[in-house]
Amino acid sequence: MIITPLTLISSILTCSYFLQASIKISNPYLSRTISYIGQNTMTIFVTNPLIILLLTLAIPTDFFNCTTLAEKKLLPFLSTILILLISLAINEIIKKIKLNGILN
């Protein structure tokens, strides 16, 4: 894969624009949730492959027989939420046993 100079420059400009833009969230619950997830991205990033591996070992491949389009769209969304919640639970366990600084 070759990255042309124009692609590199436009990517840098796009990223710098989004980094400078401020996002105002008026809902305090949503703001706290996004802030909490943002503060724990390293733990989510590190535990994500482990959780996916454990879930693929624990759940058989033919367990979910998705036949409708709605099921095929809903299952990835629900699995993403499940993986995120397990990652945040692992983060809280790490904080409780005072291993902060190792992953996050």
C-alpha cells in the first residue's frame, strides 16, 4: 500500500481540524459516560482482544442462527456493547485491586 503525499497531507489536515473542534454535549449523563470511556481507552484497547478470544471460545459458532436482516444488524451492535461493558468491568477490578498504572 502506497500513501501518496496528497493523502498524507489531507489526512493530517482532517485530523487537526477534528482535534481543534470542541464538542458540546448538553446531556450530563451522556457527557459523563463519554468522559468515563475516554479516560479508560487504554484498558479497553488492551482487554478487547482477550475478551473477543474468550467469547469465541465460550460461545459456539452456530449458537446464533441469524436469519433476518434485523438480527444480522443487531448482533454486532449487542456484541460490541457486551465487549465494552466487560472491558469496563475489568477496568473497575483493576482499580479495586490497586493495579492502576499497569494498563491505564
